[in-house]
Amino acid sequence: MTPFVSLEAAALPIAQPNFDTDQIIPARFLSRDRELGLAECLFRDLRFAPDGSERPEFPLNKPEFRAARIVVGEKNFACGSSRENAVWALADYGFRAAIAPSFGDIFRNNCLKNGVLPVALPAAVVTGLIETLQATPGARVAIDLPSQTVTLPDGSQHRFEIDPFAKHCLLNGVDELAFTLSQVDEIAAFENRYGRENI
Amino acid sequence: MPAEPSPCTMFEKIWSRHRVLERPDGQTLLYVDCHLIHDGSAPAFQVLKSRGLPVRAPARTFATPDHYVLTDTRKIAEIPDPERRGMVEQLMQNTRAAGITQFGLDDARQGIVHIVGPEQGLSQPGILLVCGDSHTSTHGAVGALAFGIGSTEVSHVLATQTLWQRKPRTLRIAIDGTLPAGVTAKDVILTVIARIGTAGATEHVIEYAGSAIRGLSMEGRLTLCNMSIEAGARAGMVAPDETTFDYLHGRPFAPKGAAWEAALGRWRKLPSDAEAQFDCEVTLDGSSFAPMVTWGTSPENAAPITGTVPDPGAEPDAEKREGMRRALDYMGLVPGTPLDQVRIDRVFIGSCTNSRIEDLRAAAKIVRGRKVADTVRAWVVPGSGLIKRQAEAEGLDRIFKAAGFDWREPGCSLCLGTNGEIVAPGQRCASTSNRNFVGRQGPGARTHLMSPAMAAAAAVTGHLTDVRRLETAP
Ligand code: SF4
């Protein structure tokens, strides 16, 4: 996993509540080999017309947003399907963080497993941020994980919460699996006392 | 062991029984009783392979292909697209190599993973069940704690049989009263989502309770819990009762003999204690419910079929107004149009929400003696090979075929189209599935969610229809 420590980058506004993971990557790309990269599939049907030409109205197609590394969504961002391909597509394009008032639960977990930082900020702050980003495309946002702070284009700073262990994994680029495997004796002990009564 | 703090919710009882250890940050390592996998699991097996890890508990893992299989053939070799064929082939190879029980395309037990689990008796009260698919909430209908996970989490469960979780909050949705005629579990859950919103239960586990829920069949409860994720919930649950026990008794993987009696003893202690506290409570009156259809691009955009396409102009909230405009534009609908005048092109009776035998019976009851409208192409995709066989034994296939329906093989099919079966751009589909997102049934496709009986009614009239008007024989 790529470590995440801090980031200062342009942020892409997605001004729609309940934006679902089907919009982040449509189902027809789910069988695509990850090795091929999923950047082209990201926001596919919002970004490209059926003939493959760019839809100029979609923000990612505007020059100021092309180098965005942070996506900013509204309430319940990335709800719906559990497809981790949504995070992979974001990461393959270059996104390293997502800011929203709230996230789909599974998406949030998937982000943490892939070195993408989910940042929940108060709804009013996010609404203001989206307006700023729309008014001044390319405006930059800074995220510092050690201090758990976000600095917005207006200079305001906001603290965000993250589980300490998830923070540790992100900062060091290590994943949970290695840690769990180090606890395998505990799992075996549980299995012994638990028995096999259910299945 | 310290005594459990009493009184407890059903969720808390199951959670504490599966706790392996806690991390200082409050995350809990939970033991997984049953792990269901499908043909999207190739990347997870790849992780194991690259790290040289075996599957820890193959006997607790069960596999069936559903997302990429075609519903007009049972031959993997006939899947023309090599990527999709590869997804099915890899599932079969990976599970065979790991010694995991598989229900393949040559096996009548194959089907949609969330249909197969309960049907085989794998989904049991009190267990913790996971699957790399958001509709895993389905299995909570038997009184299990069941939730969807991502691909990396699937690899974690394969390797360790455990999963890290932060304890979610609890939400009790009590629905009392008697459901009116024509109102099914699908209408109940669409009503719930319309009321609490698609983020209404985020970070919560829902327990459904009340007399209207107790009165639902097992199939109905599975439909109800299936769509909990559409309200944002981590999981949905219904306390096990005689309906549950009758359903599970004699199923292939359910306990037998003395083990069955012992299990019953445990299961009867599972329901939430009378004084248990929930973090949130919602109470609804089931007797006021009506058959529902969706008009927009989120499951919360649901309304009684007797209503009209809503007017964004009448919505005071600017953000909601904009969302409604966008949805109606995509759906090609004009505000004020009576919902039962909306013409349709396709009908899909299927998906893990509504493709069980009871769903097919309800649809066949409406279809019997009628014809699919000339302009409509209608499909029935049974949820499993066993359901298909049962329906054929009851003659349901002949009713559907005589009416002009396609009677197909089991799989996810038109629910999301990963197998290539899609609705054409601009076409409108009356669907018993669970998501009406933009492009869900294919790029540009327009989805209206409803119950199987309502979808059958739409098929024979060619437009969205109040099934109560057709419930007498033609
Ligand atoms: S039927 Fe649809 S919702 Fe259910 S598992 Fe298949 S694709 Fe997912």
C-alpha cells in the first residue's frame, strides 16, 4: 500500500448527494484486469459520451481539474455497490483522498485498504468548499494526516477523525492483513473454544 | 467470562459471541462463520497467491458464480467475452484448488449468491456471514449478522477467517398493522427507504420488528433485509421465529437430528431482550402502505403507484430540487404524469431481491391467462437452479412462456448487466431488482423498481400499473 502522510493538491467537486459507486465505475468494467489500470473507467459515463468523446461539462474534463488528487463529494458519497474497483479507479487516476460529510460504509473501508484517505468534514464546511472549488477551479486543498487537519483554499483549518490503527497503516503504507496474521494464535484459540456448532 | 450486560439487542448478542480480540482503537476482530464468494472474487484470490497464503477455513467458504454467467446457456465456454468468462473460470479454479465447496453451472444448486445461502441452509440464526457484495444484508432475514465487504476484506477473510470492524449503531424499525392486499415486502422496504432516505441508516444495523414484519414469510423477510443497504445500513435483521425455523428445517446445510434441537435452543434465545435499547427507533404503520414504484435514480425516489411524477418546482430544498430535476431528466419523465401512465419497454423479474419461488408465484398469478403487451420484452430469471426446477414442477414456466415471457437460467443478469445482458439506452424497464441508479441496467437505461406482481402487471398492460386492478382473473 502506498503510504499517505500529507498532500496538497487541486480538488475535484462532485456536487451530488448520494453519489453511488456505479457512477464512479460502471459495472461493465468490473471484469477488467486491474493490471490494465482503471483510470480510463473512472466516472466513465459522466466523463465521456458513448462515442468516447469528452463531455466538456464534467469538471474532470476542465484543464484546472485534470491534476486533481482530492475528490470532494456531498452527503453519503460513494454509496451503493461494494465494488472496490471504485477506489481502484480513483487511485489509478491519481486520487489519494476523498472529502465528504459522510460516505458509504463499504467505500470508506475500501479507501483505507488502498492508501486513499477518507476525510469526513461537517456538511456546511463541505458545501462551502464545493462552492469555492466551482468558483475557482483548481483551488488547492492541503491534508496533513499526522495532525489530522485539512486546510481549505480560504486558509481555514479543520480537524478530522480517523481510527488510530487505520492512521498507522496509512502513514506507514502497511496493511491490516499482516497485523492480523501476527495474531493468528488468538484466532486459533478462539476457534478451539468456539467449536463448530454453527456449520 | 464476565456476564453479558443485560438486556441486549439481537445484534449485540451475535457481535459479542464472535469477538476474537479488540484493538486499542476500539476496532474488534470478528470471527466469520460463513463466507460466501462469487465470480467477482478473482482479485482477492490473487492477493493470497501473491503473499503465499492458504485459505484458512475452506469448510466455512462456499462459492457460486452469478454476476458473469449468461442466462441463456449453462456452458462457461459459451460466454463470448474472455474477461467475463475468465471471472467464472477463475472462481471455479480457485475454489477447486482451495477445497472450497462450489455450486457450479452444471449444478442445480447454482444461483445468485444471496439466494443460494438461505436456500441451502447456510444462512442460519446467530451466525456472522460475510460476502464481497453489498446485498449480503439479505441473510440477516434469518437472524444472522450479515454484511457486505470489499475485495481486500474478502482476501482478509479468506486468509484469516476474521474481519476488523468498528461496532455499528443500532436502529429498530417497527412496522405494525396489517399490510393491505397487494402490498408485499418489496413495497414495505421501498416505503421505508422513501421515508428515511438512502443515507437514513448509514453506520447502523437495522432490526425490523412489529406485527407487519412478523407476518412476512421468509421470502418476504429476505427481500426486506436485502434492500437494507439501499437505506445505507450495514446490515438488516429480523429475529428468528417459527417462520424461520420452518424455513430452515431439512435444508441441506442446516443442523440435523440432535444438533437441530440444540440449535433451536440457542436460536430461541437470540431475539432482542424486551428492554433492550436501540440507538434509534422508527415506527411506521403498515396498514397505510400501498404498492410502490420508483420514479427517479435513487431507491428513495419511490412513491405509491396511485401517485404522480413529482414536481421539482414544489420542492423547497434547493439541493433536492436539483437532484429531482436531474433524475427526471435522465428518466425522461414529466412532472404531474400519473405514474400508471408511464409506458415501459422491458420487464425483469429476477435478482437477489425478488427471484424466489414465492416471487415467481406472485408474478405468475397476475400473468396467468394474459399476454405480455406487444411492445414489451419480458424476462423471468429465477434466482437458482432449484427455484427454476420447483417453478417448472408447479407449471409456472408454462404460464410465463404462454404469455410471451422469456424463461431463463439463473444469474444476476439484468440487475446490473455485468454478464452483458442489458437494457438498451433510453429504454424503460419495470424491474424487481434493487437499484435504479443511472446506468445500472446498462448505459442510458431507465429503471423502475417494484414488486414481482407489479412488474407482472406492467408486462401485461405495457405501462406501470396498480396490481390491485388486475388481481381478479381476466
Ligand atoms: S442480483 Fe444484482 S444486487 Fe444481487 S448480487 Fe447480483 S448483481 Fe448484486
